[in-house]
Amino acid sequence: MKIIRQRVEQREFGDNLIIRVSARILVPFIQLFGLYVIVHGHYSPGGGFQGGVLLGASFILLALAFDLKTSLQFFPARTNVFFGNLGALIYTGTALVCALVGGLFLDYSALAALLPIDPIEWRSLGIFIVEVGVGLAVMSIMLSLYWDISSNGDLDEGL
Amino acid sequence: MKALALFATLVTGAILLYGTQDFAPWGDPASPASTRVSAYYIENSVRETHVPNLVTAVLGDYRGYDTMFETVVIYCAGLAVICILRRTKE
């Protein structure tokens, strides 16, 4: 127990070769699986929330295996805030556009006025657009929660 | 103080457990949740939305208002943490 505590204090775990290499191999597959869960939400369990959490967890794994600076290199903080805003805006914007083109709020079939395909297909497509927005928002919020709480808001070093 | 907190927790838990006695049995077809909108979703959702996954259809279309504000709640939580904790360099 004492040895483990010493190693944690000297950050031997963070610089461990095995952890670094396995994280480097795992991260792309986690992100691919996250995208799959978002896109395949129409046909299997999943959707925006779950896929967004997976995408955010892949960057959190980067921050844990290397350090917080490395994850900031791959995903800058300003981009992160931008994606969070964009995700929330995609959802509310889609709902608002439905109302503006003459339907009810969140009634995706009204979007057929913009692009003339079958209104029922528009309902399916509208769910997909909305899920992408949810995924983006959840991904960036998950990541920024981890960044801010683990580094006390300084974004210099994590756990 | 700790004894008081434990007492409050136990009383609240007992009230909640007492409330579960009035729940319908699990999977009961005559329960209120199964008799009103569930049948409509099961019969019509694939025809009306062309989404094979019933859960996604209900979550994203029929209950879209609920999901929208779930997203907004998560967004507000993240925004609050950023506003309170984050210190910029410049």
C-alpha cells in the first residue's frame, strides 16, 4: 500500500508505457464506437446521450493516461465550448425552424417545406439531426466538467 | 447532527418504500402506464416515423420537448461549472 502511494505521488502510473500505448490504441476505437452509437440509434439501443458520453470518455482517457495538456492539444478548450454551444443550438434551432416554416414546435414533418421529401422520412431524419446535436453537447460538457473539476479550473494539470 | 441526518434519511427512505406499495405489478398490462399511450406508440410509431427503434422514436419525436430540455439542463450545468471554476490565463 505504501509503495502504491509513493508511485502515485511520483506519477509513475501516468508515465507507464503500457498505459500510454494501450490508451493510444484504444482511443480511436472508443471514438468510432461512440459515433456508431450515435448514428445507429435508429436501429439499436443508443443515441445522442450514450454516444456523446463515449466520445467524451475517450478524451478523458487521454487526459488520464497522459496529462491534461495532451488532451487539450487534441481538443482545445475553445473548440470544446464551441461544440457545446453548437450541440444545444442544433436541437433548439431545429425545433425553432419547424415552427418558423409553419408547423408545430418540434414537429419535424413540417420541414418538408424546406426540402421536399416525404414528411414521415423527415420525422426520421429530424430525430437523427437532433441526436447529433445531443451527442455534441453531451461530449463537450462531459469533457469540460472533467477538465474544470480535476484541475480546479486552471486547465494546467489533471489528476 | 449526524444522528439527525441519519434519522432524516431513514424516515425519507421509509416513506419512499411505503409509497412503492401502491405501484402496479411489474409488467401488468392493466396498469395506467400501459393502458394510455403505450399501446398507441407500439401500434403507430413505426408507421408514423419510420424508426424501427421504438425508444428512439418516443425519445426524439413524441417526447422531443422533454429531451430538448434534458439537453439544455446538461448544457446549463456545464456552463455553470465553466463560469464558476475556470480561470483564463490572460
